[in-house]
Amino acid sequence: MTLATASDAPTRWNARFAHLGDAFGTPLAPRPLPAPYWVGQNLPLARQLGLSNEWMASNDALAVFSGNRVPEGSAPMATVYSGHQFGVWAGQLGDGRALLLGEWDTPLGPQEVQLKGAGLTPYSRMGDGRAVLRSSIREYLCSEAMHALGVPTTRALCITGSDAPVRRETVETAAVVTRVAPSFIRFGHFEHFSHHDQHAELRLLADFVIEHFYPECAQVPGNPYAALLQAVSERTAVLLSHWQAVGFCHGVMNTDNMSILGLTIDYGPFQFLDAYVPGHICNHSDSAGRYAFSRQPNIAYWNLFCLGQALLPLMDDQQQALDALESYKTVYPDQLFARLGAKLGLLEVDDGDRALCEDLLRLLAQGRVDHTIFWRRLSHAVASGDREPVRDLFVDRDAADGWLARYRERIASQGAEPTGRHMLQTNPKFVLRNHLGELAIRAAQTKDFSQVAQLLSLLQSPFDEHPDVESHADFPPDWANQIEISCSS
Ligand code: AMP
Ligand code: MG
């Protein structure tokens, strides 16, 4: 089934996940929001999905994306999952405020559509089923920033808002983010059925994921579920290499926030690093630093271990699961150094380059050097030959000079390739620093949504210069340190 024409509303839906059966969730309509309004629309994505500007401007679209009208043919549901939160089994969780409307067949392929903040579900536990404007804007902007940086992620189509009060630390207002992804299945979906010894459902789910997303796993000799675990481990390794290379801190890497497709999912207290501080903790609720920046790759492996344990009933023995997880240990570092090598403008990365990368990261950490600005200045230095702006970032100039000399030699060994220009397309000028999001949020809280739109458009081309908003590429202001982002959203 496809959208009827590019200018139509999404009227024809699939419900592949819902067809898995009653055990997988609860059919449920979104709860209407009073007097909704638009906060942001990602029209480039809408067009890619086959939705016209005309329809996106219509009252019908506003009603659909605020949860006030259930689109004809959709079969909204909340899905059930469980998971480990902060290293501890948390039992049943599930879509407590996100509703799966169903699945569109789009020019980008089949895409599931979720409304996040669409009201109470059977899985809301103590929550109110809502999302506040503040956190919705952060998810909306960051999904698209990550996509433009080439990081696998769920996407965000639009935000609607309402003056309906939502109580967090203070009274805020409600919003709904519409997000899309080929699938929103999480590690926690598997953990749920495994924990309850629902092996038939576990197998159904695994077969579903293999059929639609990892068909190669059905072809390889041996156990297909071990092959699935290995494939998910490898995709997760790729994802983590992206996060670490771009300086992204997720903040809540619970197993229910891990995508089976290796996508960045559930943007909460995330942060792009300002200074390169490996131990940085971006989540104010994470007092022990479990999800500190430098711990993310190991935490991902821990989470994969939980997934492996959940899949055990479908495997022949435990060793099969352990073997399937092994690839993470090689794919992650290989991918990370390939990415760092690309950031350095290396055309090929050899074993000797690892020391160059590791020494650089040590220097950046020692000097608490701004991550994004360093890489951008380095790219300009290679393009122009002027190293001073890079040296200026370091307190220990001698150490910086030592590393820069090694680096210059390595770059020279590649011949006359136009490396600097390529680096400027690899190392972004703009990332969604906390303070930029915060300024857009403060404006939006006074009903000025223009900064949300401007930031979205800026972050959709983060490698370009944008001289009109030069200051967005500056060092963060002092008050950025005071921003406290917690799980409250
Ligand atoms: P998170 O930490 O945002 O990934 O959420 C963990 C669990 O809490 C998931 O099951 C969410 O659906 C649920 N949850 C978070 N916030 C709310 C809320 N305001 N209302 C209902 N459920 C929520
Ligand atoms: Mg979550």
C-alpha cells in the first residue's frame, strides 16, 4: 500500500507490528489535546515521506499530529516492552506516552509513525502520558541534527503544542512530537517476552525483525537468532562509533532505549560535548555517571549482553550467544578509528594511526578543548596551512605542537589530495549545543517558534558556513554550564 498521491493525506496504512498479535500491545486512540497549534514542521522530511506542503498546512494535518483525529485506516496502539534501567531489571515499561499510529509505505520505504506525548496508555505507570514542549523541541531538533551528521537515528516530522498544563518540576505545557523510523522495536521488547517465558511471542518477534530488517540472517548457516544478535551487535557498534566520534552523549542508555535497528532513539537528557571531557555526565539524574560519555561503548555492550540473554531461549546454547556478541569488540574500535581517521582527513587508516588518534584525544581531554571547534579549526588549518587557531585552543602549546608536527607529516605522506576541503564536510561547524536548544525553547515558551525553525534549518546543513548565525558556532557562554537536563521530560 502507498500514499495515494504526493498531495494527499496519509490515508492508507499498514499495521505489520499490530498484526503480531494481542500480546504485543494494546489498541488505543490518542487522547485529544485542547486547542493545538503548530510548533514546528520539518517540511523537507514531509516531502521525502510523500506529504505535500499543502496537506501539512491543513487543519487536518494539525488534528492528526496532535492526536485529535485518528487517521482513517490507521490502527493506533501502545506497545509493551520491559527493560533494564540504570543496570537494574525494571520489569514492565512500554509505550507510556508514545502511540504507534501504524506504518506508511513511503518513498523512503515503510516507516512507522509514532506520536510521542499522545496521552495515557496502559503502560503509563505513574506518568501522565504527556511530553512537555521543552523536551519535545530537544528531540525534534536533535533527531534531525543527528540525521544530517550521518548518525543513524529515528527522524522527527513535526511538533504540535497546546496550552494544556503539564506538571513537572514546574507547570509547563504539552506537546506532541511525531517521529518516524522503519521500526521502533527496542531491546526491551525482546527482554519482555523472554522474562515472561513467552517463547512463542519471542520467536514471532525475532522472526518479524529478521524478515523485515535483517533478511540475511535467515540465509546464513547456523542459528538465525545468533546471526541476528551478531548483526544487531555490529549495527550497535557502528552507532556507538558515530556517537563517540561526533561527541554525542545519550544520557539514558537503558535497554528500553536501545533500538534493534541500531538507531539513536528516545532523546532525553542528551548533550553534544562542549569541552572534550571523557567523564562528562549529561544527565543530571545520573549521579553515579553510569552513562558518562566515555562509558557509552561499554554500556552498549552490556545492553547487547541483555539482548543476548533475552534471545537465549531461541539458541542452541549459551556459547552461541557469547560468540555472536564477540564481533562488537572488533567492529566498534575499527569503526571508531575509521571515523576518527576520516575526521583527520586520512584517506586510509592504518594501525599506526590509532596512536595518533589516541594521543590527540588525550591532549583534548587534558586541555578540556572544545570538541566541535577543535575539529573544525583543524579542518581549516589543513585547508589553509595556518595552524595558529588550532594551537590557540591548547594551554600546553608544546604538546599541541608535538602532535601537530606528527599529524602534518602523516597528512603530507598522502600526497596532494584536497584533504582540508573534505574535512570541512566531515567535521561539522554546528551541533545542537545545549545552550542553543535552550534559547530556542525559551522563545518557544513565549510562543515565538521562529528559533525552532531557524535552528532546524541550520542543523540540517551543519557542514555549511551560515555566516548570518556565526555566533551559533562559538564557544558556549558561561551560563551553558548551569543548564541542568534530567530525565524529567
Ligand atoms: P524514558 O526514560 O523516557 O525512556 O522512559 C521510560 C519509561 O517511562 C517508558 O516506558 C516511557 O514510556 C515511560 N514514561 C516516561 N515519561 C512518561 C510520562 N510522562 N507518562 C507516561 N509514561 C512515561
Ligand atoms: Mg524510553
